[in-house]
Amino acid sequence: MATATDKFPRCYDFDAAEDRLEWLTSSRKAIAADSTLGAFLQTRVAVVDYQNGRARIASDILSSTELVLEVSGVVLDTDLPPVQRQLSENKARFVRQGLTIAGFDTDAFTDAVRDVESIRQLFERSVGGSVQKSDQIGTDLGPALCASMRYFSHRKDVEGKDIIPFSKDIDPYNHLQALTSDTFVHSRQNVVQYFEYDTDANTGTGRYTSCSPTAIKIGDLVTCKLSFVLVPMPRSGKHAWKMLNVLKAVALMDSSLTREAGTTATLEDFQVKDDKPPPLKRADLIRSFRSVLTLEDARAHEDALATGVDATAVAATTNRLRDALEDCNAERQRLRCIDLALRKRLAAIAASLSSIQRLPDDILRLVFKCIQTTFKNPYHCVDYFALTICAVSRRWRAVARSTATLWTHLSLRRARVVTVRGIPRRTTPWDHLPVLAALCASAPINIRWNWDFDVAPLVVISAQLPNIIQTLELTAQWESLAYLKSGVFLSLTRLDLTLCGGLYRFMLDHVNSLSHLAHLRVSYNDVGPFGPCKPSAPTLPNLRELSMQLIPGPPFSFISATLRGCSNISSLELRCTFANRAPGDGLSIHLKSLTSLVLADSACCLLRTIIAPGAESLSLSVVDNNDVHGSLFAAISDFVTTSACALSTLAFSRVWCTVYPDDMDRCLERMPAISNLHVHDSWDACAAGSFGEVVVQRLTRHDSLVLPNLLNADLRGPCHHYRARVASAITALWVSRTGERAKSGGVVAMKEFYSDIAGIDI
């Protein structure tokens, strides 16, 4: 069976190659750790669109450029230029140059392979789909990495100024140039650079010089520069996407082993072998019997004769070596006995623990659920306790580990590490995540982070988890939102933000990279001066639910820009006090998908700005007519008329304003589809009476056509007098609608009567 080493030159020194590769890798890490696979900071990686949105590419968050990392290894196989043979015309899309490298199972190369897999998992989280594993193979020299670069790009992905001809080193016979067409062209981004490392004879310093691809042979030590691209797969395939290791540059670091192997093989080939059998003599027969000795013994004997060493000394040295070998064998046998004794002891411990009764998953979930209910503090929730038990309790660890449903939520907080005489005595919960990460690998994960002073550890923790992060509840400073650009959060669908601090207030454009985000809640209640940065609104076209509680609030222009950037929302809850009461630019905001609208305080002025033809529910909380720039019911009437919507639910909560009867009448006449009316703790500021009572009294006028579809009225006031007056008003309304009176008297009976028949609850 063919192996990877079969392609290496004869007489190749693999041990020396492994030693030199370890030295080369450690040297490159010391020089450029931030750009070396296996040593760079993974949280720097982000995923951005590429090739007009058809593909994705890994980028560097710090520099906002294409992420290029290096890895060193020994060349296993090559498919490098120049192109010597003619190619078929339909091969332009697929023809490429590349190579395969391995690392002799060294730790550095294994770490590099693991980092490549981490980048693939980041791609998988960004697209929410199945991504085929990158080009990694297993060989008898350990894992290997494949990297390649296409000779051609699609013309629509390349600017005209970047199209270049093939160099003679790549295409000396114009075989590739013949494949250039209107569709596929050779560009600067298809160029692979080749260098050779050598030492200046005059100064003794190392330098890189350009070289031909033909200089690279199997067995050479090289350093490759790679980038990472995600491309779509054919629809008929098993996977939707595939990650490519794109070869950007190759540096030939050491070719001496290949040259030495070739020289040694040549010398062996030139050795003359006399196959003619010698004359049949006694001396020759003795030499024939001696020829069965091992090659090492023969060489040792020849060396001893050549150097004049006494044969007795050689025999004494051989005996000492044999004694040392016997001692090693005896020590190995002793270690085997110790290992067997330890195995027996561990088996006895396991047998003693097997008697511990394990609760069923359902009961265990109820136990942790009770803990969650008992402790209202967000730090003490079911998930935090599950993590703590696995970390510190040996008996419960197996039980919790076997309950996979406990590991879909993680609630983490920053814990202070306690040290006694320099020795840590308490560990943070996430210190155990590498061991426990496999427990939740099969389901999307939800994370709660309760430490507003530092979010950087959260990025590191999330990078260790192999699964998709679906929900994030974050307590942080405004400036910490920049961490949301990290690639580990690209798959978020729900984001709950509790923010504080004022220097970078309302900088919400950091969430724009969360293209899958469907639910966003922002809560802010703090004081302090504004920082040097202007507010920046988010742009999330896929957002469906938006809830913002901002006190003190931003300028009106910020809210206006936010709603325009999230124009596809279906549910909006906005509670804020604007920094300026002016209605901004006065332009209308079209929210075609909006069905539920909740406004409070200054946000109620949006009734005169928002156009929502699909609105079904409207809830208001306002304590000042100035917040709506006039009459409250006039603003509602304008909203219904402008939007041409059919509201079915109207709710008022803690409203303190003046009710103008004419405005109210016109408003109610324009809402014939209202079936649910809710008025909670609201007052007419002018009449110093109950807002709900005023509303009901207007409904009980002789014109019974007002709100003809009203079925449920939830009217809650502060005292029993209010309940009695409202009950009387509702009785009059019921008589006007049905022509009948209630058969039982009293407020309680009236409540039961309308709840059972008309659905009206007082």
C-alpha cells in the first residue's frame, strides 16, 4: 500500500527534517505570532461577503482586511507551474496550482490544523448551514493541509485594471493564456508569490528573494501564506458550503535535506557490486557464514579495524550496552506492574460509585427549575448552578453531564479569583468550559453575560464553544458593543442589551454585522454627559421585533434613522424621552410589516410620523399632551387615517392628559374594527377624573354605532367609586346595544354578567 513517504527522495532523513521543522516553527512563532496558525488570537476573525455576495471570506477585525495566516511544514505533494501540457477549454474554471504539507505530528502543526477547523466552524455559524470540512488529510507523517489557488477568476468578480497576462515562469508555452475568455480571466488575485530564504554571504543576515516554482520539491521545508474563503456547493451535494484554503505565497525555507538525499542516492547508485560468486574455498565459506551478521555489527567491526581500536574494548562496550538494555527492560516491567495496580484501584472506585442512584432527566430538570424559581437574582439561575455542580461536585457531575437539556443555556458572570499565598483557591465557571463544551454541541446555545466592565472574556469563551450562539443577554458598557463584530456572534437571532455609561451612548451601528438578528431589545437608564461620538443608528433589514427603553433618550433623528434602517419590523416597543422635542425632519416613516405598536413618553409623537398599514394593536402611555404635540386622540386619529389601518386593539396605560370630546368622537368613529379596549390607571388631567370613565361615558351616548365590534373592555381604576360608575356606564351601553337589562344587580354580578356574555371585564 502506497504511503506519503513513497514520494520522498531515497535516503531522505526524516528525523532531521522533523527537528528542523520544529526549529523553523518556533522561530516563525517568535517573529510573527499574530499571523501564524496555532498562535494567533482567534477572536480577531470575522466573516464578510465576497465576490458580490456569492461567497464569504475571513477578515481581520483589527485591520478590516483579508485574513492571511502562515503555516510551516514539509512538502508532501505539489501541483505547481510551469504548465507543460495543453488543457481542455472547459477546464478554465477548475485548473489550479497548489501543494500539500505535513508536520510530522508536531504540536505546532496540530495546533495549526485545529485553528483551520475553528475557522471552518466560524464559517458554519455565519451561514447557519452545513460546511464541508477543509482540505485536510491524514498521512503516515501526521495530518496534512492542502492549499491551492485558481489560475482564473470570473470576469464579473475582477476589476478591469487587475487583469494581467501570465508570466513565462507560469505559462511558458501559452497553454493557460489560450484558455482566457470573456468569462474567465487571469488577475492579480490569482497570483501566487514564490520566495526562497537564504543567508547573505557578506552580512550573514537572512533574506527572501523571488524564485521559480520549480525550485520547490517534495521533502523541502516551506512556509505557506493562506487565506480562507467559503464558497457555495452544488445543490445536489450533501453540504451547502465548502471552505477553501487559498494559497497566497510560498517561501522555500530549507532544501538542504532534499539535496543531501539526492547526493547520497547518487553515490549509492555508483557503487560497483560484483555479483560473480568467488571460488569455492574454505576461507570463502567462512566469510559467507559471517555475512549473516547484522549490518550494524559489520560496520562496527570495520570501523574498529579502520581506527585501530582493540577488539577487546569493543566487546567490553557491547557487554555494557547489553547490561543497560536489561536494566531498561526491568524498569519497564516495574512500570507495567504499577500501571496494572492503578487500573485495579480505579476499577474499585468506579464500582463503589456505581451504587449512587441517578435521578431521571425529567426529575433533575425540575430540581434545577426550582432553584431557578427560588433565586430571582440573575446570577443564580438553573444554568449557572448546573455548571457549578459539574465543576465542584464529583457525585452530581455524572448526573448533570448526562442531562443534555441543561446545557442549552449558560449564565455567566465575572468571578474574582481568590488566591492564598499565590495559589488560586477559586476558579471561574468558564475555566471548566473546555471539558464541558461537548455537552451542548448538538444544540444552539443561549448565553447570559452579567459583567458590564469587561466583555473580552465572553469573546474568548464563545470561541471555545463548538455550537451556534443563538441568544445573547448582555449587560455591558456602550463601548463594549464593538465586540459584537466578532465572528462568534454572527449567528445571533436574539440580542438583549442592558447598557450603561454615557461616553459612547447610542452607538448601535456595531450590531449591523448581525445579519441573522430577528429580535433586539435595548434597555438604558443612566445619566451623564454625551461622549465625543455622535449617535449612530443600526441597520438591520431582517429584524422583526424591536424594543427600546432609553432614558434619557437620544435625539429624535436617531430614532427616525433606526426605524428606517429596520423597516421590516412587525413589533415595535419604544419608551424614551427625546433629547429634543422637535419631530425631526418631518418625513414619514413607512413600516409596512408593523402589526403591534407600543409607545410611551416622548415616543408617542411618532404617531404623527409612522405609517403602518398593517397595524392591529396600539398601546400608549403618555403623561403630557406636549409629547404628542397636541391632542392625544387627534394624534391617534391622524395615525389611523394616514396608515389606513384597521386597529383591533387599543390600550392606554398610565395616561395623564386632557381628553377633548370632539377629538375623541372623531377618533372612535374611524376605528370601527376595535374589539378590545384596555384602560389602566389613566386620568383626564383637565377634569381630574378617570380617563377610562370618560372613555366609557363617550361610548354610552345615544349613537350606539360607536365601536360596534367591541367585545372586551378591560377598565381598571384606583377605587371602588370608579368601578361603580364604570359599571353603570357599561350597563347603559349594554342596554343601548341589546335592548335588555342585566338580570342581577351589583358590581360583582355585573362583572360576571358581562364577562360571560359580552366579554367585558371591569
